[in-house]
Amino acid sequence: MNPGIKVFAPASVANVAAGFDILGFALERPGDEIIVRLSETPGFRITQITGAKGKLPMEPEKNTAGFAALKLLEYLGETGRGIEMEIHKKMPFGSGLGSSAASAAGAVVAVNELLGRPLEKRALLPFAVLGEQIADGAYHADNVAPSLIGGMVLIRSNKDLDVHRLPVPKGLYAAVVHPQVEILTKDARNVLSDTVSLQQCIEQNGNLGGLIVGLYNSDLELIGRSLNDVIIEPQRARLIPHFYEVKAAALDAGALGCSISGAGPSIFALCANSLVAETAGKAMSKVFTEAKIGNQVFISAINQEGATKC
């Protein structure tokens, strides 16, 4: 059998408190693996999906990774090329860690590598975003972009996919706790109000600007003051059991700031170094464990590589 090409695509934290739908960063783990190989049978097929517990369709047109790959193949004029894809899910569904985004990002990188890398990685973004749109119906790149290109990413415009990498202070780490509570992105969006007060807008814009300045200047205190979401977090916090207790535990452990990862239920804390992240992660996990809610903790530097051949 042709061994093909394997790509790892990392999980990501979207929103990053003050940056709803426009800010995200990649983690070192968990993530998904995509394997593609050439086939003598014309056309694109998904031949295997593992780790999905039967939740993902094998039809490429209905599958996040499959649809992203198909759109890329259409663009390249390679729809007749025989290609087989395997999807190995290594992260939970509905976790707020960009599971569908990782699959889409991994798929386009894998197909691009298989065909001799005709496009630069950033040029793959539109196809990956179209793939993730299959999962939640929204056209946004705050998970897909960091999973694809790595780092801390600002999306100035989702419509135009105007994305920009932001600098990350040396030693910055994330502690992420994923409780065994499922929240679908569509449901998390349904709880959001369509209206925002002028005062909320001013405060949120100040926090976003402060966070970006803090990243550029490696000003950890400013980053900590700016990791504050006054619009989305208060509306979604009630969907996550013990959220404010977990947040308090992280801050008491020395985290710079703490908020909901994407649509939740995962909760992230940014920390000045790995030791603080480990301490914060244990404290966050303890809250859920004492409440008899199963949970996983991930300690990670900001992944600067994104989806990569492995």
C-alpha cells in the first residue's frame, strides 16, 4: 500500500476573551491526524474515520475535512485525481477546541503536500474555512487560521480572510481544561444577544487593543488586564457548570487571565510560564473533579507551526 502523507493539525483556542470571532491561537496538543494517498481509482474518497464514534459522515460533501479537500481539488483542477483520505480524530467533539477546524486544516495541508505543494500554506485558508462551515454554518477563521498557520492570529475581516500573525511573548503558556460536558457551537451561538451596549463596546474594544499592545510589547501585566470579556463570557458562562469557580481557581494560581475557549465548555488560562500553567491547570481541574465532572487538562506553549506534515 502507498504509505501516503500524514499531517497533524492542532487544536486551537478561539476568541481569547476580548476577541470574539477575530482572535485565536494554536495549541501543541491535542489535534487531529489526516492521512492521504494516491489511488488508482479516480476521484476523492474518505476510506477511514477513527475516534469519531460514528458521528462523522464518510461522504466527502458532508464531511468537514472532505469538503475542504474537495474545494481545494476543484480550485487546482484535480477533481479527477484518485485520492484516498483517512481521518483520525484525536480530540473531543463539541469541546470548544476547534475539532472541526483542525480536520479541515489538516485536510487541505495533506492534499496540498500530496500534490507537490502547489499553494503556500496561507493560500489554503479559504478552502479550510469552507470545510469548517459544514460543521457550524458560520464562515469564520478564528479556529481554522491558527490551526492552519499556527501562532496567535488576528482576523481583521472574516469575510475577506484578512488574517495577521501577532507576536507571542517568550514563555507564554496556556492551561486548558476540558470538562466532559458537550456544548455545540450552534447552541452556544443561540444564547447570544444581538444587541451590545455602547459601554460594553467601548470596554471590549479597549481590552482587545490592550491585549494586542501587550503581545507586541511582551507586557504580561497589560495582557492580564486585557484578558477580560464583558460581552460573550457573561452570556455563555451559564452553559458551563462551575465556570466562575474554575476561573477564580486559575487566577488564584497565578494565571494572567482566564475565559471560555471558543464556544466552550473548555476553559483556557494564559500564564507567564509553564510552571504557572501546570499549577493553574491542576487548580482548574480540581474544581471539576470535586464536582464529579470528568475532565482533561492540556498544558501547552503557543504552537507556532500549525498544521504540519509528520
